[in-house]
Amino acid sequence: MWDYDTYAPIASWFESTWVGEQMRNIFWMFPMMETFHFIGLTILFGSLLVIDVRVLGFGRFINMRAAMHFIPVAIGAFCINLLSGLAFLCADPFRYFPNVAFQWKMGLILIAGINALWFWFGEHEELKQLADGEDADFRAKVIAGLSLALWVCIIVLGRFMPYVEY
Amino acid sequence: MGFLVWLEEGALGVFIRESLWGYPIVLSSHAVGMATVMGVVVALNFRVLGYAKDISALAFDKLFLVGWAGFIINLISGLILFCNTPTTYFFQGSFQLKIAFIVMGGILMKVVMNSVRGDTSEGITKLLSAACIACWFGGVITGRLMAYV
């Protein structure tokens, strides 16, 4: 389904963008974007840790309502990574599109996004009512556990991308 | 130098250079550990700098345990990665800077927590906190540079 003929037109478009050109022509652009991508990932994962560790119960003494302040931080960090990630993609799309680790990574990010929407629309309001030290319900814990597990896998898959090329 | 050669020729060095999946697996652990330890450090310093003020900075104590777990993952995975080519890394400027940044960042984190608990003025505490974040980000930047310099 996702064979060369399918992705080639999309990949060519990405490759021809101005961003792609800059990424290939200026030698420090790629390492700089990588650094942004890494810093973004630590901010994103850290924000999720505060929220998810609280929901899971290990950080029960963090005020739940206050922990939610880290949601906009997580979204901001995700945007840093979305933009720097797009820059990598524009630099060399024909390398990324057929890469199995890249495909899985994108799939898991989508699932993590759905999981985050489930958290926001299904649990967020209820969780905000939790008193300090009070346990979250089981469903919320499943979402928090999934969130951490998915993001760990996403980080690992990102690191595996250069090693599954053939 | 003799010690570095011994490390490079030792079992860990051979393993990380020659095993097919060893290197990417250890490298991924290093990235996950980084996200964990730095995630906690960044979140805590955001709080100290004045963001999400309604979280008690002291409630973060438990989160530090998570951060330490990340740090230990990275200490172990970092040592294994170092065995890849210790004779090169040891003399590499970006590696030396990276270690210096992490040591400084670690000490500053402790200093920041002490001033949160003590009666240090808010201005000084925030300054220390900003320096702490800068050191850890410096660690990421120099770590990335290691692959290019």
C-alpha cells in the first residue's frame, strides 16, 4: 500500500521545499534541528511525567489541578518537535518514507494523540476535582500508563531509524 | 591511556562495536534515560522559575526518584557507549564539555532544591535555576555535537 509509487510524489514535494533546500545546503542546520528535537523531547516527556506520574499514583502528593498546567507546555514542546521533525523530513524524504521505524513512529504518535484526546475529553475535568493524595480511577491510570509507554516507544523508534535502512 | 585501551579492547568494547543490535539498543536507552532525567529537571526548574506556582516545589521530591532512575539508565548506557571508542571520546572537546555540563547541572539541581527549602532570596534561586537548565541543555547540545565534531 505504502510503496514507492504512492509516496514518491509526496516525497518529491517535501524534497523541493525551501526548508529542504536549506537543510541540505547549510551544514549546521541538521545538527541544530536535531538539538531542538532533543530539547523538545525532554520538555515534552518531562511534562507528561508530571501529569502521568500523578495520575498513576506515584506522585500522588502533586496537586492534580496544578499538574495540568504542564499540558500547554507539553503541547508547545510537541510543536517544537513537529516543526524540527518536518525539517528532517524535507531534508531527505526518500530516506524517511520507506523506513519501517519511521512508519511505526508516526503510527504511534497518532495513537498517542488519540490517547491524549481521550484524556482531555474523557478524564481531565473529573481528575481536576481530585483532592491532594486522592487516587485517580482505573481508566485514567490506563491512559497515563499508555501515554508513558507510547512515548518511550516513540523515542526508541526515532533512535532506531538509521539502523533499519536497507 | 593504558586504561582507555584496556576498556576499548575489553568485552564491553567488543560487544558494542560488533553486536548487530547492541549499539542501537544501548543508544535508545540513553535517549529514554535522557528524556526521563532531563524531563524531571526541566519540569522542576519551570516550577522554580515561577510556572505552575500552585504545585508545591517540595511535592516534586518523589519525582526526583524517577529522575534518578533516568540518570542511572544513562550512567550505565553512557559507560557502555563510551567503551565503543574510549581512546577517541576521552580527548574529544565536546565529550569533555558534555561531562562538565552534566556534573555542573547535577550540582546546581541540588543547590536549587536547597535554596527552595532554605531562605535564599527568590531572585538568586531563579538565577540558579536558569543556570541549571542552561547546563542540562548544554549537555544535550554538546552530546549532539559529539556525533559531528
